[in-house]
Amino acid sequence: MALKNRVLAVLEENKGKNVSGNDIAASVGMTRSAVWKAVKQLRNEGYTILAGTNKGYCLTEDNDFLSE
């Protein structure tokens, strides 16, 4: 499974909630930098992912894409 798909899975499990980059990195076994790059790729694909200092990442409720 691609790294961005693993990050997306964590964000979908916590849809509408903030998840820290550290928590995502620990749960998928990658660095925070790799998480940031995966989030950037997901945003380029059309996902709305909010990010804030000391808040983490949040996949908004309006993301309703079909996945493979």
C-alpha cells in the first residue's frame, strides 16, 4: 500500500477530527516529513485536508471520493 494511501486511511478513520503529524507518522511507520509529502499529494488529488500548528491534520467531512 502506498504511503499516501496509509495516511489517507488514518485520516478517514478520524474524519472531521484533528490528528497530529506525529500520531500519523507513528501509526503508519514513517517520518513526519513523509506524512507532510503524502498530505500534499492528497491535496493535489482534490482532498480537503486542513492543517494547523499544534493541531495536526484534519480530513474535512465533505470529502467523499470513491477509492479503488
